[in-house]
Amino acid sequence: MSFFHKKRLFVILVGFIILVGLIGFSIRDREELSLVEEFLHDTVGWFQSIVHKPVDFTTSLITNIEGMKNVYDENQVLKSRLSQSKNLLYEVQELKQENQELRSVLGKTESITDYQPIQASVIARSPEASSHQVKLNKGKQNGVRTNMAVITGEGMIGKVQSASQFTSTVLLLSGFDRSNRISVNIAADNEEEVTGFIVGFDPESEFLLLELNAYEVELNGEELVVSSGMGGVFPGDLEIGTIEEVTPDKYGLTQIAYVKPAADLSNMDHVIVVNRLAAQPEEDTSEEEEE
């Protein structure tokens, strides 16, 4: 073995002994670190802080993005539920209104004992405000005929203008004129028999025009107006409205009363067609009694 080879082994052995000594020295419990250890710790800590900051930033960014996504998803769910709640509330209100109308119609049906009631629903309204017409889902096949009175739970709304096999068209009171007038009775406070005719409609006040048969009649307002049953077209005692105001006509020959309709002529879904033809005349028993 050469001298240089022995020297290299010796250096390696010494270095190994020093390394083991340093390791043993560094791992023992000490309150203070050496300068080299402090340098190494500080250097490693500095590199860790440099690496840790972008990692923390990236982690925080990802967390915020996920949080925003969760908030967005929750917001969409809440919007969807809110929309469903609004739709449900609207449906409930519609059902309540329809239920009230049906109860009102049912009560009116039970009160019409002398005539055959034909229950129907409005399926269309005329787009032109001047036509004052609605279409029903009942026609001749259901017993509907021309000139039959049409009412709701609140009162009369018009008459059947035309009827086909399965549908019919109703002329509302707002479209009545002298060619479609209605004979009416007015319940006056003095119990005097007051009569007249519905002869038109005032679009500004949305009141019916009632032409009184007598000029001397005094009315205080709020008197009930019902159909008289005369003329053979409309049954009697169908509520039409209440008197709001009475004024002389432009010629001073009679008085015109403004009547507020009892039924809403612009909003109805369920109606009753009153079949007066179903009324049966009372049998004359006078001869039998005489016998």
C-alpha cells in the first residue's frame, strides 16, 4: 500500500470521526445553539417562509373560490325556491279566488229554484273593449239558448247573444242599449212601485243607465235594482245593481238613474246561464176545487 493511499484513508477516517462528533454534539439537549446551527436554522426558516407564502396564498385563493362557488350555488338554490314559493303563493291565491267564485255560484244556483241553472266557465274575452262580449264553454248541447240571462254569485252580467253547439257568446250589461233593454224594478224606501228600463252604459263612470218610467219618483240612492221578469226574456228578481245618482234627462221628460253593477263586468271566470224555459207553470186547481 502506498503512502498516498494510506494518507487518503486517514483523512477520510478523521473526517468521519469529526462528522459523528458534530452529529452527536448537535442532537444532544442544549439551551443554546452554535453559530453554525443558528445560521443553518435561519437559512432553512427563510427558505420555508418564502415557499410557504405562495402556498398559503394559493390555498387561500382556492378556498375563497370554492367558498364563492358554494355561495353562488346556494344563491341559485334560494332563488329557485323563492320563485317556487311565489308561484305557489300565486296558485293558492288563484285557487282561493276560484273557490270563492264557485261557492258564490253554488249559493246562487241553490237560490234559483224556479229555473234550471246551467253552470259555465268563461273561456275567452273579446279583445275589443267596445264589444263587451265573453265566450262560454257551454252551448246548445247543454241547453243554452239565445236571450237567456247570465249571472254570477254577485248578480246579473248580461244575456246570451248567440249559441252554437258547444259554446255561446254573452253580451255583457255594459253593451246593452235600447234594443237590448231590461225591464227592472227598484226597491224604494216608500214602498212605492218604481219601474224602469236599463237602456245603456256610461263608459266614464262605468255605471248602467236606468230610464225611470215616472218622472215624479224620488230616490235617495243605494236602492236595489232587480229584473222585473216582464217581457218573457229575463226571470224576475235577478240582482242588477244599486242606484248611485238620479238626474233629469237632456229633454227634461224623464229621469235617468246611474246604477252601479252588482257584478264585476270586467272579471269573471264562472257564471250561471238561467234557463227560464225550465220553469213549470202552476197547475190550475180551481176547477177541481169547485167540483
